Amino acid sequence: MNELFEVLFSINTLTATLRLATPIALAAMAGTVSERAGIINLGLEGKILGGAFAAAYASSLTGSPWLGLLAAVAAGMAMGGLLGLFAIRFRADHVVAGVGLNILMLGLTGLLMQVIWGTRGASPTVPALPTWSIPLLRDLPVLGPLLGSHTPLVYLMLLAAPLLWVWLFRSPAGLRVRMIGEHPEAAATVGIRVQRMQFRCLLLAGALAALGGAHLSLGHLSWFSANMSAGRGYMALAANIFGQWNPLGGALAAALFAFTDALQMRIQTLQIPWPTELVQMLPYGLTIAVVAGAVRRARPPAALGRHYGPDGEG
């Protein structure tokens, strides 16, 4: 048990937690942005997967991981626009539209893998993002080993959470977004273009979730593999609910899920006679438990999932 205690509080476990939390946290923030505007974003899984593929393919094609990031952003915004087309313009059920996007991206990325790389498993190695070592930060005790050396998307995640919080809760634009999610009819009466704002939020959400996918294929690894998202989009939904539709709360919840993921990987290296399958279930079991507990006390935006027409009718 001493070995387990050391694993729990080791710098290596906490550093791995930051890396593993990045795609979940970015997708959770994406869920916060879109759902604060009244759009249920169940398509986060597909956006992560699509972003991971677009980043890997563009990086392979151009030799530049930075262009891979731009491709991921473009793909994420396209997926956000597609979700908006069905959920806002065609007034489809938000949950059905989101699930449809997930299924579409799962099939499309699998097909494109076979067409482009001739494989169903994993792509060839692609140019990956560099690891940044922050000169002053890396020399600090404790924080240095934890925060001093990561890929750019880890730092983006750490900056995005407080910046989004300020935007949502301390700016006029954020107030308009939250007003749309609570009472779109009232928002329309003060001149807010409800559907236009919802589309913009979906575009931003798509970019954030796709950057989470880019972290998987260009930051955490250096290739794309089939179903690479592996349920992280659904974890992000749970983190968003557990965090009460707050980007800071969602990021902290994502870190909790990532900690259990890092822990299960470290436990498997120890000489502890626990079933491997049981250990691997830790992050998913925690997700289910969190959702079951959080849903009871969660208070989502009042107009979440409700359609709003251009004529002002719900």
C-alpha cells in the first residue's frame, strides 16, 4: 500500500493528469459555451474525433503541426456549424443531432483512414507539437516539474478556463449568452440576435473541442487511431454538468477524471494483484458516479434544448 500512496501523490501522476485532462477540459468548456446559449452539445465526442483526424492529416500533408492545429480549428468550426444547421435552422432535436454527428464522424474518419493511409488501425507517425519548457516556471520547486514543460495545448487549456469564465460571467457578451440560455424571448426583446449568437457559440465550441482532439493526435501522441476520442467527449459532458456549466468547474472536473485515468495506468505498473479490467474501469466508473450524483443537484440553463424561432416563438 505504500507503493500506492506514493503513486497517488507523485509528480509524475500529477503531470500525466494535466496532459490527460487537456482534451476533456477543452471539450467541457466547449459544452459550457454552447449550452449556456441553450444548445445541448452531445456532439463533443465527434468533434474531438474529427479534430484529431484533421490535425493529424494536415500535419502529415504539410509537415507542420501548427497547420494541423489550424485544420483542427477549421474542422471543429465546420462541425459546430453543421450541428447548428440541424439544431437551430432545421429545429431538429438537439440530442439526436449531436448523436448523429458522433456517428457521422466515427464512420467518416474510419473511411478516410482507409482511403488516405490504407489502414483501419492507426496512421503513420506525423509531425507532433513541440514541448515548451518555460524558463522561469521550470525552476520553481514543485510547480516547476508540474507545469514547466508541456505542449502548447496544455498551456492553452490552463489559460482558456479562467478567460472563458471572465468572458461568460464578467463581460456584456457573456451576459448576452447566458440570457439566451435562460430566456431567449427576453433576450430578443432587448435586441439580441438569438440564433446568430447561438451559431457563434457553436462555432467557438467546435473549435475548442477540436483542439482537444488535436492534443490527442499531435500532443499526447503523434498519430491518429480509430475511435481515438475513446469516450472523452462523454466525459466532457459529465464534467460540464458536474462543474455547473462553469468553465472553471468543468476544467476541475476534467482534472478529476484525468487523475483516475493517470492513476489506473500507474497502478498497472505496480505489483498489486488487482484485475486489470477493473483498474481500467476507474475513469469511466467515476464518470457514471459523478453524473448520477450531479444530475440531482444540477440546474441547467432554463431554455437548454428548447428551440427558438426567428419569429420570437419558442
